[in-house]
Amino acid sequence: MEEKEKPRLARLTAILTQLQSKRIVTAKQLAKRHEVSVRTIYRDIRTLEKSGIPIIIEEGKGYAIMEGYHLPPVVFSEDEANALITIEQLVLKNKDQSLVENVSSALEKIKAILRYSQKGNADLLADRIYFGGNNKEEKTSNNLMKIQSAITQYQVVEINYLSSQEQETVRTIEPFAIYSIHGNFLLVAFCRLRNEFRNFRIDFIKKLQPLEETFPPHHMTIKEYFEKYIKDQKHP
């Protein structure tokens, strides 16, 4: 009996963490993550509800935790704590200042709840991890956080964009997605000047101004965008 309860307890704890980390989580997503049946997830959710966790069931969408409810700080395993330090060192090499500042601030808050022994190990590991590239820690942009906010708020943005040919244009765009290639962040956005989706190097954006105007969501995924982009490249 004890051996059967341990995995379930660990799963229930993990489900709670996942419910707090996302707006909505479906039973199917949880079942896939924990390699159990959807029926098992239903039982787990009922168990959490009976223990006093205020879980909201949004019909046709999934599960959420009542707004304002927070669990006590989680305890990190040694491997999880080490992974956080690795992420921090990797992000410090990034060329966008706003990303570096916000990730460093967030990880500082997370590290505050590490056990005493883990804090010492974290300091040691930070001095023993090295990532090549951008060794001078040069910062070439400071717009990533504003762009991410515009994506989530469906906010129209005006940018001054410098092309690779050193030509500057003013564009009004509808930000859609961000991806990274060769260490550079690129913004996928609908450009109202060209009346089509375009890719913009974020470090080529010399000025960025979010406008009060919003736009209707573009109903496609980033995967669908790339599939269409590749198809258009093959059949111009």
C-alpha cells in the first residue's frame, strides 16, 4: 500500500504546481504529463478538492485554481536548483537587456527559498558554468519584454526599423510570435505597411512605441505560421 501511495502523492503535488503555473490545464494534458489515464486524473482532482484546494472547473476548457489562492513555497530538489542556476548563466549571455534584468530578478526571488546548503552549491555552480558566445555580454536591444506584453495584450505597436541595408522605416505592426535563431530574437508580426506577416530582428528595432489600439487575435499557431511560410517560399 505504501509503495502505491508514494507515486500518487508525488503526482498530486506536481498537479498542484502545474495548476498554479498555468491559467488553464486540461485533464488530457495532465494525463499525458504523468503517463496515467484521464480517469485517474479525474480521481486526483476530486482528491485535491476534498483536501480543500479551491479548483475551478471551466466547462469545455479545463481546470484552474481560484484566483488569489497560493500554496506555500515549493521545495526544490538538488537537480532542479542546479537547473535554475544553469538557466541563469545562459540568460546572462543574451543580448536583450530587458530579458536579462527580468530573468535575473525572478531567479533571485526563486533562489531566496532554496535550502541553506543549496544556496552554497548554487554560488559554487554559478562560478563553474561557462557558455560561449557574446563573451563581452554585449546588449544590443531592450525591447523583448515590451514585445511579449504586446503579444499577450494584442496591442498594436509602432516601430522604427533599420533594415540590413541600413534603411530606416516606420512600421505599424501587430505582434504575433517570437523565435530565436543563431542567438538572435526575431519577431513575427503582421506589418500594416506591407499588408502581410513579416519577420523583424529585435535588435534592428531602434524605437518601439506600444499604441492604445488593439487588434483581433490571429487565429493560428506558430507552427501553422511556419508551415505556411515554408510553403510560400517554395511556391512564391
